[in-house]
Amino acid sequence: MHNKKKNKKQLDSSTPKMHQGTVKRYLSDIQMHMLAMMKRHILQSKSHPILILCEIFREEFDKVYNQYSKPEKTSNGVYDKVGVVKKFKDKTDQLQKEFSAVQNENEERMSIKEILASEGDESNQTLQDINLTNQLIGEVQVFILTLRWVIHEFYNFRTLKKDGLIMPGDFDALEEDILYIIHKATVKEQVLEILVVLARLLNNKTDKTIRQEYRLILQHQSPYFPIEHGS
């Protein structure tokens, strides 16, 4: 009995302790240390190069796309929300025309067999998927995925793996957490505001219905169970 307890203690001490990550459920000691280091460096240091890249992206994103989310004041001092909706629709129409032109050009180069095969491919985009909102979400996603490999090179993970200081699977285990860190540093302030507005424009009817129902609930809410407004 004593030997069994001793063997169990030895087994427990030799088994690596697993930790809860931000996204991944189980991380080893070295993976948790790497994650904590990157969180501390990137999210808490204002001068970190990765954070600076995210700031540059947000600023450029705002310069190019704020016209589609921020209404201008008219001569009467009223915000022209109708003009924003028109810009959104016009830009979406332009993107759909460009998509259709490219699609037609590709189909002209394809054989009948290839066209029939592509029709059954569920991954193909439809014209309905092409709109300004999805376009900008795609641009943000591409930036985040690109920055993932910038982090890989910045922290010199390739050399650390070569020297045996980390295992090949360590970066893969942290990939989702790394994407979370980049997302947190990118999708905020100007970028978040623009995407929220464009998502509401894309789902205008649903957004309008929700706001009407919310106002109705506010009018008839119980004083004993008030609606708490989020900060």
C-alpha cells in the first residue's frame, strides 16, 4: 500500500501541470509562461512594436472607412444618416459588380466540367455574401492572421525550436491565444465602432426591430426589475 502511494506521488510530480489559457483549455508550464509574457508585452506596453502596428492599422482603417459609418452635418446642423446608408449601398453595389465581373471572367476560362464541379462547392461565395461589412471584416481578419506570423518571427520562435528551448507544438498550442491577443489589440476604438455601425446597416431591418422592442420594454419595465444599462 505504501509503495502504491509512493508511485502515485512520483507519477504526479513527473506529469506536467496544465493551466487554463485564455482560449485553449490546457497549457503546459512553458506555454503558459510564453502566453503571459506576450500578454504583458503586447497588451500592457504602449511602445511594443506589435501594438504600434495595430495602432497604425486602426488609424488607416479609420481614414479610409469612417465615411461609411460617420454621418456628416448638413447646413441645418443635422447629421445626414440617409447619406451614410446611401454610401453603404453604393459601395456594396460596386463590390458586387466587381465580384460578378471577376466571376464571369473566371467562368469563361473554366471548362464545363470545372463549372459543374464548382457549383457543388459550398465554400464558394454568393453575390449575397458580398457587401461592405463582410469586406471590412475580411480585411481585419487578414491583418490578424498576418500579424500572427509577425509575432512568430518577432519572438524568434523558429530559433528557439531549433535550439530545443521550446517544442514544435508550443506555438501551435498558443495559436488561438495569440489570435485573441492580436484581436484584442486591433478590434477596438475606431475599428470596433466602424464594424458595429456597418453591421447594423447590413442588418438594418433586424436592428430597427430590436431597437423598437427595446424602447417598448423600457416603457413597461417593472421598478422592481429595472433594465441595467451596460457601461
